[in-house]
Amino acid sequence: MLSPILIASTDADREVAIMTVDGPLGDPRHTESLRAALPALPIGYGFVIDLSAAWGLSDGSIEGLRSIARDASVSGQRVIFVCTDLERRAELVVAGLDSLAPVVAGVEHAIPLAHAA
């Protein structure tokens, strides 16, 4: 089974961690790797999950993303999802992901939201 490649970067000046997902994200188990990153974030950091290069999203993986957003909210962390592909972003919004965390078109739109009240 193919697995997505996860590329993490941090910006200490802006206090944000960015996780880029590249590849298939159809298996709900693949979202567990993203969830595992939440407790590892430095206190006060926002978490941007860039799904622009992810493909094959399933109902189960979208539910996994929703669960990450719920977990972040409970722990007082801020998660922002990025997807440059309009159709895929619309799919995330229709699935209600935006009711739990912002879903934006680019990383440049996500970083200012990482610390919004």
C-alpha cells in the first residue's frame, strides 16, 4: 500500500509548524501520523496541514482530519488546512472540515490565521 510523504518545517519567528502531505491519503490510518504531531508541537505554535499534494481522500481520511481538528481545539492548539486545488478544497468544505478549522487556498493565507483568536 502506498503511503503519503510527510514533510515538516517550522518557522520559529512566526511560531508555526507546517506539515506538507504528498501522495495518497485514502487510508484513514495515514491521518494518524498527522495526529501524532499535535502533542509534539511547541507550546503556542499553530499547525498548518498542507493537503495540496495529497490525493485519494476518502470519507475515512476526511473524518481523520476532522478528528485532528477536534483534538487540536480541545488541547488549545490552532490547526489550519491548506489545499490549493479548488475542487479538493470544496470537497473538504462540503464535508464540514471548515466548521472545525479553517480551510484556505494557500500557506500564505494560513500563517496569519495560526494565532488568530
